[in-house]
Amino acid sequence: MPHKRAITTEHAPKAVGPYSQAIVANGFVFCSGQIPLDPATGKLIDSAEIGDHVRRVMENLRAVLEAAGSNFSKVVKTTIFVARMEDFPEVNKAYAVFFTETPPARATVQAGGLPLGSRVEIEMTALAS
């Protein structure tokens, strides 16, 4: 039976349901979707700028990856969920800063609704080491 290990860090928001922040299995880190929650307060950040929301999500994901012994250079696939496709140019601009070399494969999907009324959610898969 394959081994899997749950990842938990206080540097990213706690799971708000029955899921792990990430799972390490078979040489990969599977990060659950993150929304722009402040890890200290557990609340959505207070900003009208979608770029700020993306940066908070990416910092949350960075913390999860680091807790798993990985980092952005090892990310192989992401999925971005946006509430409004009109936000895509600004989402893309903020996201691109985190992947300057060999960006991962990616899909972007407009979602009918996201947790807690968020405007963006991002999930990632990375190499574990």
C-alpha cells in the first residue's frame, strides 16, 4: 500500500473542513486549494485589489510547500479558480512573479462560487524533493 503523509503548518490558514493542507505521496506534494485567508486571523484579507488576493494565496501555498520540504521551483501543475474571468489579467500578473523560470502547467477556470465568497483559489502539485 502506498504511503501518504499529511502536511500541516501554522504559517498557512488551517483547513476549514475535512481535508489536509497538503498530502505527500509517491514523490509529489498535492496542495489543497488556498484562498486569501490571513493565517493569523483566519479571515479573508481586506483588499479590493485582486493582485493582493493572489499574493496572499501564493504566500499561503509557499508556507505549505515549505512545510512539505518543497518550493515553487518544484511545482509542476496549478489550477486557478477565479470568480470573475475579468480579473484574469491582474491574476496572471500577480501569479507570474512567483514563477520566473520554467512555469508549471496550469489551468484557469471561472467558478460559480468559491469558499467564503473568495475571488480566487489556487491549488498546486509539486515534486516533494
